[in-house]
Amino acid sequence: MWVYIQNLLVYTFILGSIYLLVALGFSIICGVLRIFHLGYAYIFPLTVYGTWMFLTDFGWGLIPSIFGMVAVQFVIAFLIYKGIIKRYLDKELEMLVGLLLLTTIIEQTINYKYPMQTGVYLQTELIKGTTQIGSVVVSTQLLVGSIIALFLTAIFVLFFLKTRTGLAIRAISQNIYSSQIVGINVETLYVFTMMLVLVPVMIGTLIIAPVWTVDPFMGQIYMFTAILVAVLGGLGNMRGTIIASFLIGAVHAVMCFILGEPRFMTLSALVLVMIVLVVRPQGLTRSESLW
């Protein structure tokens, strides 16, 4: 029994922390821009294959390749805001279709350039090997990544609670028109937010890339997880996102490492979200608030 409890605690911590990195950006976009960002999925494969492109096709080192990938991500995020989100902000259906088409185009382009059978391996391991915690053996990379996830989340929380820019973004999420009246540059902060939310996704993807399977369509799975976390926690609420990440992490830990049925990980998370939404349709926290 104690072994099962250890597995539950350790893997809830690891999976919940990783899911937090996966979902944090999606939740912030929902809270600030008030959109369901169906283009979110492209960020994951572009992080892996963008870095790989600079490594193999351009012959750059790992660190320059990562910076090159980040620059590409920022440019694409800027173009998405200017070309799709800003233009169709009042036409939700057209915007969602545009974002979905963009993701499909990027995924198909990556799949054409680097098919699934291409051996892509990013050497972004911070620490190799495994670590034993009690009777549980875990990947040291994922353990360190979990700690980084919590640290990064704390930085984001402090940013939105303590800095002037963070408070301005929270004001926009509450009432865009009042924010404009008091002189807040809404469009600049929208663009800044579009780029800011890339950070946890890129870091999380680089952490899991050497450990978990990567392919050109990996973003669909992670976006689905991000949607479940965001909906469960309350769309756009960072506090709810933190709670929901670890709840879904706990459910996945039970299914995978205790019951030994990883096939039902997604189904179990869906059931959890449905049960919560029946009781609290708004999710665990207020969806109208960023925090």
C-alpha cells in the first residue's frame, strides 16, 4: 500500500507540474484575450522541430538554435495577432477557424519537412539518468523539470500580482473598455501577452522532448490536455489552472502507475472534468478573473 501511495504522490507532482507548463499559456490567453486559442497546438511541434531545423539544416549549436526557434515563435505569434486575432476579434467563428487552419498548415509543413519516421532527438537534458524517491524511480529530467515548472509558475503569479504591467493585463482581462479609458495601451499588452504565453510552453516542450515521444502532431495531444486543465480550473483563471493541473496529474497517476491502465488516462480526465462541470459549470474557480 505504501508503495502505491508513493507512486501516487511522486507522479502527481511530476505530471501535475508538467501539465501546468502545458496549460498555463492557454489559460492566460483565455483570461486576457477572451479567446479559445485553437492555434495553441502548433507551439509544441514548432518548439521541437524549429530547434531541430537550426541544429541540422543551419548547423548551429544547441543554444543558438533554441534562441533562433524562440525568435521564430515570437514572429509567428505577432503575425497571428495582427493577421487573425485582431482582425476577427469580433467574429469568433472566423477567428477560431483561422487559428485551426494555421495550426494545420504548420503541422503539415513540419510533417513534410520532417516526417514522423525522421529520428529527431534534442539533447536538452539538464541531468541524465534516474532518481529514486523512496521506492519510486523517476526520470531526473522530469523531476528537475517539475521544479522548474513550479518556479516559473511562481514568477508568472508574482508578475501578474505585483508588477504594473501584470496589473494592467489583469485590468484588461476584467474590462477592456475601462482599461482604455484610463490610458492602458491595450493592443501593446495583447501582443506582449501573445508572446509571454509562449515561454512556459517552449520550456515545457524542451524539458519533455528528450524523455517523451515527439512527432509533428504532438501539439494536438498537449492542447487537449491544456483545454481540459483550463476548463476544469475555470477558463482564464491561473489559480484554477494550478489546482486543475495537479488534479488531472493525480488522476493520470492513478490510472497509469497504480491501476496500470495508461489507455484510460484521457478518459479518466474527461470523466473528472464532466463531473466537476455538472456540479460547478464555471469550473473550480471564477472564469471571469485571471487570478
